[in-house]
Amino acid sequence: MKIFSDEERRGLMVLLPLILAAVLLSLLVERRGDRPVLLAETKEAVESEPTAATLSPFDPNEADYEELRRCGVPPEVAAGIIRWRRYGKVYRIEEDIALVAGVDDSLYAALKPYIVISEKHAAAPRAQTPPRPRVRAEANSAAESVRLEPFAIDTASAAYLATIGFSPRQAEVLVRYREASGGIRDEEQFRECYVVSDRIAERLSPYILYSAPRPAAEAEPTAAAPLKIELNSADSATLRSVVGIGEKSVVEIMRYRELLGGFRSVEQLAELKCVTESNFERILPQISCDSCKISKIDINFADPKELMRHPYVSAKALRRIVKQRKLKGGWSGIEEMVEDDIFTKDEAERLAPYLRFGLYAD
């Protein structure tokens, strides 16, 4: 027995597709007031970029996810900002937001007027002059107004040295250096102390009295004594004439001299692997070193590649130099770099003869 007649079945076949289409249409339509809105249109509205009417100021370093969303930041961008912070990211400038995933040029243009970077997180202006060098410049200016008179470098107190151009800390270092050396016997040794800048040395040298006599072994050569070979000016043939320096050693010595910018003392030859201890003892009486021939690096302006080539600048120190120099602009002296934890005292003492601080020179 048939439930539906042939005519009724034909009617159901026509009606069922229409019912199915109506059900599907109802699933795709939402009501917003009196106007039907498609789900696809709703999704497009949610994912569209924020407008000025929906945005409000936000600090990417302080705001949490909910606050960022309330300020109109899209959800994926808000999540990206928080995720970067958890990895140690600090937003120094507005443009840092442009690096967050999901931020294209048009979205960044919309967000930029509302990005607030607090003072404690903002990058220091490049043109800003660091406060400490200005204070030291004023102190140096006052010291230069003091009338200089001849004085004995081996008996001068730290207090007196502080009145003629040294900072109190530099004066203490110079006194300790003098005591450890058993006295300062000449200008070359005076300049070897890492707190003595070229400027101070040139200003004070005419007034310094050196009381400790030069040892007899280092006296000027007489007519009968052979002249010593000066390391910083000798060519390869001259160096080869030194007993104890072979052809391979000549190449290494000249290469190391170029990297250093010149030798400040003959003892630096011992830093080369090609110079053995026994050879060094043979070489030492035949050579001398004029530290005035050193080629110096202006630490406040030198290219990082130039600094990287110097044997006394480690990779760690180079990274700190580049970072700190970008933030503060430069340094007025090597002791300030020690205070900034860029060099240890030993590293500073070795490197100081090769540096100058032109940024603050008048």
C-alpha cells in the first residue's frame, strides 16, 4: 500500500529542496535591529582595522591584554605585544610596535597616535649630552685656571693632584701607580699610567720634577754602546737583524704591531706565541720602544669593525661599547668606562694608551 500518491511524491520532491534552502539561509543570517546581517559580514567587521573612534592611548610596556583590547588593539596584536614582553622585550620607540606580528603599515598608522612610551622605558635622545661628562668638563676648566708651578711627581699628594686637572679618583690611582712602580722616573712612565690623558700630560709635563734617577741599565747609549732598535719604526729588515728574531717572528711582530697600533712597551713582545721565554731574554737588551708613536683610537667615534680588530678589545667589551655609546653618546675618560662595567681595571690599564676621547676635547 502506497503512503503517498505519485502526485504527492512529486510535490514533496519540489518542496524539500526549498525547505532545505530556507534552513540554510536562516543559519547564515543574523538579525541586527531590523536589518539582516550575514555572518561573513559580521566576521569582516570584527577583523577590520580599528578606527580612531575605537582607539584610546595605551602603553605597550605596562598594559595587560584586557587593557590593550579595551584600548582598541586587535586581539592577535595584543597577544603579540604581551608575548614579546615575556621574552624580555622593552618597547623604546613607537616604531617597535610595527615589528609585532599582524601589524601592517596601515594598522601601525592607525595605532601610532595612541602609543604612549613612558619616560623610564623611552630610548635616550642621541643628541643629549651625558650629564657626567659636562660636570667633568666644568671641573677640568676650573683646574686649568689654576696657576701651575714646578712640583715633584713622586711626593705630590692626591689632594694636590686633584687641584691641577685630575679627578679625585684619578689622583688616587696615580698615587697608587707611583707607589707600585717605586717612583715615576720620566715622562714616558708618567704617560703609561692609564688615568693620564694626552691632554693632561701635555699640560703638566713642563712642570713635573722627576726625582727617581733612571737605572744605569736604561741609560742613554754611549758611543761605545750599540744603539737599540726601536720597535715601532723598525722595518722588517731591521727587525731581522735582532738576534733571536727569525723570519717568521718578524712577520708576526709586524702584524701584531699593526693590530695594536704600535707597542707601548717592549714587554708586549712576550704576548706573541712565536717569542719564547729564552728568546725574549735575548731580544730584550737589543730593543727599545717609543710609545709616542702609538696610533690611538677615538673610542667615541670609532667604527665597531676598527675596535673589533684590536687585540685588547674582547667581543663582550665591544658589545657593551656599542650599546652604551648609542645610549649616552660617549665617555670622557677610561675610568668612566670602568665605572660603566665595560672594562675591568686590568683591561683598562692595558688599553688606555691606545684610546683617546675626542668627544669632550676642546
